[in-house]
Amino acid sequence: MLKEGKVYVLRDKELRIKIIHHNVLMVRHRGRCKMTELVTRNYWWLGVMRDVEKYINDYNIYQRMKNRTEILVGKLKLSEVLEKPWIHLMVDFITKLPLVARKDAILVVYDRLSKIMYFVTTTEGTLAEELARLFRDNI
């Protein structure tokens, strides 16, 4: 049933809440006016504005009261001051490269103190022994 081009929603509390909930989820971070506007754009019932406002208030309270599942973070710690180069390294692979001279991956070794990077071509199936040999011979 239409009223002024909008769907008239009967006195079905569950249906009204579903309509409001769907529209609130679509614009959760845009503010109350936008949420109310979305509901009233297509739907109408007696007290629609009041119901939307009540739902938003209840929804916000629920969000603020939700239990936190993450571990609380402790105090910040200063970063460790590095003293010698080539003590703190970061090692990674760049893979899925096109095959060139039977090589399809790059071993990247980065020294955190000197900020020097080495790139060594290798294959994607490199084993631990081969990795140690590459590191010894090239770095």
C-alpha cells in the first residue's frame, strides 16, 4: 500500500526494525540525518522519525557497551638503537615473476642500520640449504 509514493508499513514491529536496521547499516558513519532520510525516503508509518531515533540511540549504546576482545596494548617502548651493521636484517622473497634465465624470484636482504639492500635472483622453490648458500655467496 502506498502513501504519497512511499510504502506504508503496517504495525509490524519486527518488519519496521528490519527496515531501519538495513538502512542504518548502509550509512552507519554518515550521521543521524542521513539515516533518517534513507528510511523516510521509501517508507512511512506513524511515528517513523521517533522509531528511527530510538533505534539509532539503542544501536549506539549497544556499540559502546560491546565487550572488547582484543588485548589491551601496554606502554610504548623506545626502539632499540642499532650499534653494528649487518646484525639486524630483514629478509624476504619477491615471487611469481616471469621466468628469465631460469630464475623466477628475488631474494631481498635489507640491513636496518645502514639501509643497504641486496637483491639476489633465485627460483621460487629454493630450499633452506640453497638459501644459506645464496646468502653466504652474495651478501
